[in-house]
Amino acid sequence: MSNLEQTLSIIKPDAVERNLENEIKEMFKNKGFSILKEKKIKIEKSEAEKFYKVHETKPFYNDLCTYLSSGPILVMVIEKHNAVLGNRELMGATNPEDAEEGTIRKKYGISIDKNSVHGSDSIENAKIEIDFFFKD
């Protein structure tokens, strides 16, 4: 039996702006995730730059940071067995056009940039990302 894992999920500005938080949260719950913590926040571009620091050498970095800080986001700590992988499967491919049917990005994503959700890509990054938003 695998261990319970926690991962970070962000409902991005394009989805919050379209009032999709509850639909997306339902998709998580239907896949067996527990939502342990959640808060709606607006971050500054400088905070987005810190959050996405791993991507700072990539060409899309600036746009990504501008976008994440462009409106309110909902950050959540979600938990289940194999949460990191489960979340990535539920989100779907980064580009909504390539995402499988039934994934969040296929259903709600607008573009490769406005793809509605972010999820941690590893256990290590999940811990870092959760601490970033939920330092108690």
C-alpha cells in the first residue's frame, strides 16, 4: 500500500475568474482527494517569480509569473495515496489540446498558459510549494 501524500494544487486566475473553483474541487473529491487546506489569495509578481524560480531560465518564465499574479488564485493542499501522480493525471497535459478527456485542463483550460491549474511535480517540490503558501 502506498503512503498518503500531500501535494499543492493551484486553481489559476483564468479558472477563478470563470468561477470554476467548486467544479474543480469536486473533480478532486471525485478522484478521492481530501482538501486539507485552502485559501484564496492574490500574489505579487515578485512572489510568483520566487514560486516559479525553477523555471527562471525558460522562455515562458516572465509570462508565467505575470499570469499567476494577474488575479486571485485558490491554493490548496490536497491529500491521497500517490497524490502527486494522481494530481498530475487529473490535471492533464500542460497544453489543454493535448490533455486527455476527463482531465481538468481538457475541460477548462483555455491555452498552454491559461491552463486553469498547477500541481507539484514531485514529493520534494510539493513540500517546498506547500511551505511557500502555507507557512504556519
